[in-house]
Amino acid sequence: MVDRMDMVDLARLVGTPEDDPLTALRSLRQLRLELARAEAVLVHRARSNGANGVQIAEALGVSKQAVHKKYGGRRFDVNP
């Protein structure tokens, strides 16, 4: 299951405008990694629950091709 972060956790992770920009950038990198991990877990869960590539792409706001390229596999063609 994906861990949930509240807005306070996200703000703490990214930092505040008063923080050193390089420190904030490092925090932003960590946030991107966490978001990518959460996305991969959710895509896998959606696939396991029978969602097709079009549905996943729509939920992410990208094309089916973008999802296929990032997550690969012929599994997207199973449930057209």
C-alpha cells in the first residue's frame, strides 16, 4: 500500500522559500522519487484491478503511448 503524505509532510519535504535553494532542490528531488514510486505502485494496482492502458493514461493525464513507454508490457492490450 502507498504511504499517504499530508500537505504538511510535503511542505516539509520541499522546504520553504526562506530555505537554501540547493537544499530545497535536493528535497524536491526526493519528492520526485517518492512520487514516481507511488505512481508505479498505483499503476501496478490499477492493472491488477483490471484497468486498461487507456483508463490508466486518462487518470494520469497522459497518452496511452506514454504509459506504455514508461511501464511497458503487452498487458495494456489485454483489456481494450
